[in-house]
Amino acid sequence: MPPEVDAKGYFVLTKHVDVTFTIFDLIEVQLFDITEAGIMFGLGIEIDPDATRLSFESSYGVHGRIKATRVVVSFEPQPASLA
């Protein structure tokens, strides 16, 4: 099924969420190029019995990794809107 577009030719976006990572008991933090704003290119999540590791790749701004005993991920639906 082809994507829907509006009258201006923009894709119609229908599924938006705010994602929150709640991190408990930090073990290790290695973050680089911290700026006021950034563009995340990728997020890797590795889980083992002792810890969870989040690895951030960036197009611009912060990148690195965070290791903690527990990470909780939650989602909150948001209305789709075009700027």
C-alpha cells in the first residue's frame, strides 16, 4: 500500500509517541559531543543478566553508551502534526 500524502505532498503521519527511558543504578556512562540539541541516528540495546547497555549513534551531537542495572522504556501517544 503506497504512503498517503497531503495536498502539499508531505507524508501523512499517524503514529507518534514520546519515548522515555528511565535508567536505574548507573554502572557506566560514556557520552561524547554533548550539545544543546542533537540528532540520533541509531540506538542499540543489549541486555544481559547483570546489566542493560544503551548505545547511541548520532548524526549530530551526543553519542556514546550508558550501562545500568535496569532500564524501563515507556511510550506516550502524541497527536500527529505537520510543521
